Amino acid sequence: MKVLVVSFYYDPELGAAPSRITNLAKGLKSLGMDVDVLTCLPNYPKGKIFDGYRGRFSMKETIDGINVFRYWTYATVSKNPIKRVLAMTSYAVSMWAFAFRRKLLKSYDRVIVQSPPIMVSASAVLLFKKLFGKNTILNVSDLWPGSAVELGFVRKGSLFHKVLSFLERFIYRNADSVVGQSQEIVDHVCRMFPGKRTFLYRNLQPVEKATDTVRAKNAKLKIVYAGLFGVAQDMLSLLKSVDFKALDVEMHLYGGGNQMDKILSYIKDGDKNIWYHGYVSKQEINEELKKYDLSIIPLATHIYGAVPSKIFDLLPAGIPILFSGDGEGARIVQDYGFGLVSKYGDYAALADNIKRFSEMSEEEYAKYSANCLEAATDSFSFSKQLMRFCDFMGKE
């Protein structure tokens, strides 16, 4: 089977979105499929075209045996709504240059389209499904425009909201099937279009095996947060509201985002038991995680359909989770015994959960760690999920 994956994000970009799509493409390739990727010039999450890719409109490269076709996009991380719309629409337009590769385009058996950005996915569905009649699978990781409204980016009932709602219905209606990264997304699509073929595809990590042994706690509890520092996470408020020094625990940070400058300013005195270690690669962070006992996962706004992928990143390392938020992510952590949950903004409850882990016995801590390790090779196994997805695609 020959597959084209269309995504705004891809390797070597950092973050959950490029990681998920890159892992999917590599996974399909490992199972013997012929896989190509159509994406933009890499720029995420810093909002600048990476070195080695600047000054081009398009280019082709091969990464891990996968042909990657890249086209220009207006790169930005600005909060200005006009610039954000321009960033989304620029690639939605430039990707149409790929239509000139008619012979190649017609050779694909399946086209997997990532959404959001919804303008990009709508453009891709129009191009590949409506114009070329290709079997199109929509891969939905966030429910736009609902997520945009909940985050305050879009006002409900506005003209822009109506346009996005129209595009949402357009892509769901015209896709041959829809893949959602949460059960809430799958349920949402089925309510809008009963009978639509759907598949639950979570953002799992392709690990050969989980850590061999259950983790033991350090003498002083060491907590880690590795990811984006943005509006959806609001780590700045969390760090200001929890006194890690008084709790006698260490808080370690990896990654970047639009809150990073303010966070660095807050911790610059070095007396808060909070340390920042910068950006590290996916491979490096997997090694770094071995140093820590717990991870904090914040979800500042309960966005329907959103499940933080960090949950699944941590399972193979056997690191219990402190979840700060609501929704499906909180239910997963609770139901599978991956850690302790507090509502976002209830920092007293979060501090109590930290204290509880700090004081719990090795046996109780080991149980949480073992739950994570077991799930990484069973309920949340990347390889098992990928095999089910390939079977799903083959029945299209």
C-alpha cells in the first residue's frame, strides 16, 4: 500500500504534533508500506524556519527512507490573530503546488490528513479527495473550532467561528474515515455524522520495551516537566503557586514556549528549587527522564477532546504522574493508576499530592510505577495500536 501523510508538522520539529505524525509515518514504513510525507518547511515551536531550509519555496528530502516534500509557510508564534491565520492559510495555499506532481499524486492508495490546522486539512481534503478522488483518512488531534473557543482564540458566533465551523463539517463529511486521538474526539465526530467510520489512535510512543525494572524513589523527590510552556499548560502560574522549596522537592524543566522568558525571570535567583535545562532531543529526554521520580502534567483549560500526549511519553519510563486538570486525561491517569489527580488551579491539592508521593512507602510508589510499565506494553502499546490501524486502513 502506498500512503501519503499530509501534515503541517513533521520531523525535525519538536512537540507532540510532529512527534505523533513522525511516529505514524515511520511505523507504517516499518510494516512495509511505501510512505511519503507532504509538509511545510520546519519551524515549530520557535516560529522560525530552521537553518538549512531557509530561502526556499519547496524542497524534497529523504528521512529514514521516507520521501518528505516540503513547501513554504509563513512561520510565526505570534499571538496576533491575523498573523496566526496567515500562518495557517499560507501553507494551505502553497501545498497545492504538489498537485503538479500528478503522476505521483495519483499513485497513492491512501492519503492521511492531519487536522488541525483546520484550514490546512480543509485544503488537503479539497485537493486530494474532491479533486483527485483519493481515499482520505482524517487524523484529528484537536476539535477545532471548539478548542479555539475554549482557549479564547476565537469568539463563539463570530464570522471567523462560523467559517471554521463550516470547514469542520466539510472535512468530517468528505473524509472517508476519521481517526481521533481521544475517545471524546471520536464521540464528537460520530454525533455530527452518525455512521462515519472512526478509529481511536492515541499519541503513543514507539518503544521496543518499557524499562526493565520498577523505579525506586530518590531520597529527595525529583519532579520533571518536559514539553511546551504555553497557554494550554500555563506552567508559569503553577510554578508561582507551588512552593517546591517548602515541600523539600526538586522541580526540573525541559522545553520552551511563549511563557519561557517569564519563567526564567521568575526562577533566576536560584532559590526556589526549580531548574531549567533547555531543549533536548527526543532521544535525550528519554535518558533524562530516568533521573526523576514524578512528572507534572498541567492542562490549564479543560479542552474537550484534548488528552496530553505526555501521559503516554512517561509510561515506558515507569514515571508516575501528577495530573493537574480535568477531562479524559485525568480519567486515564485515575482509571489506570498512573498517578494522582488534582483539578487545575487547585494548587493546594497539587501540593498535597506531591507531599503524598514524597512520604509514601517504596511499595506504594512501586505500584504506580508498575502500572505505567504494564500499560506501555499492553493497553497503550504503540506497536499493537499500529497493527490495528493498518487493519482499519486495509478495510477502507
